[in-house]
Amino acid sequence: MTANAFITGALKMLGVCQASETPATADLTDGLTVLNEMVEAWRNERLMLYRVAREVQPLTANTANYAIGPGAAWSIAYIPSYLEGVSFIYDDSADPIIETPVSRPISREEYQAISDKTMAGLPDRVYFEPNYHPTFAQGTVWPVPETNNIDIVLYVPASVTQFADGTTDYTFTAGYKRAIRTNLAIELAPYYTVIPTPTLEKLARTSKYRIQAKNVVVPEMRIDPSINAFRGSAFNIYAGE
């Protein structure tokens, strides 16, 4: 479905365009701007992120900092707001390739606590700054890699991508087309001094709720090691032992 189709549908839902009308070029241009602002904002809503993409990116010897985003050193389609997970491949020429997971990106406080940030070695930590720059995020690995045969694997939550133009056709998973069209209508309403009907507001709200419900991932329950330290690997939650 194209951006122009979403914009046209949204304007018709608002009553700005009649069923047989085509929006003016200026309306389509403005609508594309609002549409892209909306889907960009959805990247900050975790339950609007419908999958996790696995992105393998190279590390460079003696380099700790890497820009993340379109055309950056770690080139992905958009700037992620967070990382779902991180792994390292310590020898990308090996057969088979061995991927070593890292528990999570470290926090600003944890990175600050590293006294020697230039120490070289096999990296096993990543500090991620999503708001480092308006056009890219930044990832910092530590220790600093000494060779060029190490890769980092980023598990990046993926959302609806921005629309390059009004005529390119895009495909969507179930439920997203209605959510985009109805919520775009809500976003466009102030530009035309239109008050959305209660029915439209309900459609926009429930279409997002259904996507968010579908995108919920229930995490695997883990036991605090201090609770289970003397009981081996098993703990009975019913018996408490």
C-alpha cells in the first residue's frame, strides 16, 4: 500500500475528500510529512515494534565508537531507540561461526565506572547511546578490538519504516494498515480544523491496541541466583524449595 493511499483514505475518513475525489498535490505532500512523523514516533513505543531484526556489523581494529543508522558504520535502515540484545562473533572467518551473547548493553553508569576505556582485547560489553546525534545513534564496545575479524550482532526492534515517497508500494503485517490509516486521520485532523468523530477515535485507538497486544513478548522467568544458590538448578515455585 502506498503513502498516497493512506493519506487519501485518512482524508476521506475526515470528510475532507469525498469518495470520488483525489487529494490535491499539496495535501499529499503535507500528508506524507505527517505520516512519516507518526511512524517515526511509533519507534518510541515498544509495543508498536513488531519484530526483532538480527544485524551483523563489523568491528574495526583499535576503534571503540561506531555510529548506528542509515549509511553509518553500523548501517541499518533507521536509528534504533534501544537494543533488544547484543552478541559478538570473535572470529568471522571460522567454520562454524560462533556467536557469543552478551546479557545486555551496559548503562551509562556502568560505562563511566570503566577506568581504562582504551584497554584493548576481546570486547564483551556494549554501551548504547540512542540520542547521541540527530541522525545516528552510537555504540561503544569495550575492550577495544585489536583485530578486524570480530563482528558484533545487534538485535534491533523493527517498526514500520518511513515512506520514501507517495507512490512506492509497501507491505505490512496484519493490522498495521488499519492502524496507520485511522491514526493518520487523527493526526491530520487539526490541519483541516476537523474534529474526529467518536467512531474514528475508537477505530484508531483499538487498532493500535490490537497491534500492541499481538506484539507483547512474555519474558522467560528467571530465578535470582541468591535464592537458588544451594538447591542446584531446580526450584519448585509451589513448594518453595
